[in-house]
Amino acid sequence: MCDVLWCYTTAEGAATVWAALIALLGGLLALLGAWLIGIRQIKIQHLQTRIANGMFAIEQTRLKAELYDRRVQVYAATKAFLDTIITRGVVPGHTHEQGVTLDEDIYRQFMDASSAAQFLFDDDVVEYLQQVWTLAMSLHSAAMQQTAGERTENSELKSDAITRQWQIRDRLVELGLKLGEVFGPHMRLAPAASEPGHIDD
């Protein structure tokens, strides 16, 4: 049998040790729980970031597709306008012989496209469309001059007008051949590889 005081002291010391161990274990468990929660939060944040990046990429693609559709409309209207002039020798939407106005829908579409182009393209396309329009108006003016020469039986005026029309049509043909070259760089749907997510102008 042990001394009463010694047994009591030993028992009290053991209880204190156990209490300290339990407190330490509780602290370790709390620390482990906090660490696990932290890891879980980091994983959730990574997942949220991936989802946000995916949504951003989808939105960029949607905007790119909408921009592409609007640019295609400008391209198609310009091509139709040039094709009509080159193949028929007349300017759409303007009065020609016998007071007939031809292809007004092609004319309106080209005018709408030209107005929208300044918001959809860089200056090179806008300047190209201005060249097309200027030459088209010059061609129409020459055609009217030819008509005036025929009505007044002024052969020199008529001859000059015909020569001018051929010269202008040749320049319009040159512009028509450059159509794809001018519009091409602006018609890409996919962003450049060096600029992920970038919407080209």
C-alpha cells in the first residue's frame, strides 16, 4: 500500500498530464480540421475560377460570332454592289436610261453596310468602301454624260464619257479583286494563338 499523500499526489499529477494531453490532442484535431477546410476552400476557389474562365470564353466566342455575322453582311453587300457594277455597267439605286432605277435593294444594303462599317472594321475597310462609293458615283456621272452626248448628238462628249466609264470600271474591277484581301484579316472567328480570349478588331 502506498502512502496516502504520495498516492494522491501521483493521481493528481496523472490527471493533470492526461488533461494536458487531451487539450493538446484537441488542439491538433482543430488544427487538422482547419487545414482540411482550407484545402477544400482552395479546391472550391480553383473550381470557381475554372467555371468563370469557361463562361468568359463562351461569352467571348458569342461576341466574336455576332461580330463575324455583322461583318459578313457588310462583305456580302459590298460584293453584290461591285458585282452589279462590273457585270452590268450600272450603279445600283441610280436612275439610268429611260429613267429606270435599278437594283434599289442592292444600293440600300450597300449604303447600310457602309454606315455600319465604321463601327465594325478598322480604317482600311472603311477607306476601301469609300473608294468603291467614289468610283461608283464617278461611273454614274460618266454614264449621265454619255446620255447627254447622245441626246445632243455631241460625239466628242459621248466618246469621252465612254472612255471614262471603261477606265472607272477597270479600277472597280481592281477593287473587286482586292475584296477578299481587304476583308480577310477581319473575318477570323478564332482569336490569335498568342492572344487567348482576345477579340480581334
